[in-house]
Amino acid sequence: MENARKLKMGDAAGEGEARAAVAWLDAAFPEVACSLTPDEDMQVPSAFWAEGSAGVETCLSYQERFGAGMDNKVRAAHLIAFYSHQLSLAAAAIYLYSGRIPDVTGLRFEHYAPPLKAGAVDARRFHFCTQLSEVSASDPGDPERLFHDRFVAHLRPVIALLKRRCGLSLRAQWRLAADSLAGAFLEVGRRCGTEEEAIAQALAIVKRAGSPLHSEALCYERIKATGEGGKELSRTYRMRGGCCLYYRTDGGSYCDSCVLLEPEARRERLRAHLLETARDRTG
């Protein structure tokens, strides 16, 4: 995977790399689906996210599988985090592989079978159909700005709808969307061995002055711990700028990287996660 700025986007190689990225996404993150060709069963985003549409109500109801006792605001928080994370995974994979910026033209909320997860019935995911925009060397804008503008333009009507439907503030939703994008870039970069590059590009997108995605609290932090046998462990985590409100569900709690936790409390939780992950790998 090369830096998006260095790729020549004027030939078939760019689209070939985009198709390779979609194939890689399917294998690495089966919880999200992406196509580069139209599917007659899909809706255009404006129809899927229309006021009172069946798709909106189905997606809101689906969030209740993640926690009991959700009110409308909690369901909206989970839905915008869920949707924007899946959108970001698809967009980040294509962008980091090929330098092309995806534009969602079709959308479906579909059933799928999670691999190696017994008992996971009625699992669902978003399936995106995208067109690809080339980043021209003659374009006066930088690639991160173009990615930012496309991402924000796609989410703006979705976030406005969820505010009207559920009452969750615009700012709260944009923070969750920024967290999702930053987390997705980290996940894709880590799996492809280009973590530092992916982090730099994510920050160039979410930290733009005047952007609805901008949040001072959102950041990345390197967590270190000493494992079994004195082995030094480290891992970069995305520290959230927003809150999914899971703590407000029945029996819910704070996420390990929740913005509502004190910084050292988050570090303690993430060190425990790092140690647990290391034990799972060696066990």
C-alpha cells in the first residue's frame, strides 16, 4: 500500500487497486460490504435515509441487540457510530490502497453470516456501492480535503435526520462520526502495515479547522505494558472524542477509550486490554 499522494491516478491501475482493496476489505472486515458496480436491490442514499423510511426504522431497531433499555438518543448514537464506522472502513480501504475517493451511490442493509461466530443470528451489515473519484495532480485541493468534503457531505443529511427523529444533537453525532473515521483508518493501516501513514492521513481529515468532525479530545495514544516474561508490549489506540451512550443502557458501562473517563483510567483499561490481547495470542 503506497501513499495516496504518490499514485498515478490517470490509468487503469488506480481502478485495479481499488478493486483489490474491495477484495481485501471483504476478507479482512466481513462485517461491511462494498461493490464498485450497481446492484438493483440497492437504494440511493437519499431514499434509504428518507424521513420515516423503513430502512431508518430497521437500522434503529437493530441497535437494540447491542444493549437493553435503549432510548431514542442511545439508539441514534449507536446507529451513527455503527454506520459511520462501516462507511469509514470501506472508504479508508479504497483510499489508502488506491488514492481514489469513493462516493456512495447505492446502499443496502443486509443479512450476513459472521465467520466463526456460532449463534450469531440475524447479523446485519451495510453494503455500499461506490463510484470512484480520481485525485488529479492539477487539482488545487489536497486529497485529505477532498476525502473530508465527500465524507461530510454524505453524512450531513443522515445526521440531520437522526437529530429530528431521535433528538441526539448534531455535535454529539459528528464526534461519533469522527471517532469512527479515525478508528477505521487505524484498523486498516494496522492490518496493512502502514499504521503511521494511516494515522497521519486520518488526522489530516478529522482535524481540519472549521470541520464538524473537529474535536480537541479525539487523538491517538501509544499504550505500553510489560507482559509475561518481561516482554515489552505497545499498541496505538484511538482515544474517543464522543460518547456512544452505552453507559445509559441497562447494565451498560463506559467503553475503554470513552471521552468521559479520566485519561489515566483510560490508560489503565487499555493496558489491561493490551495484556489480554497478548495472552490470547500466545494461548
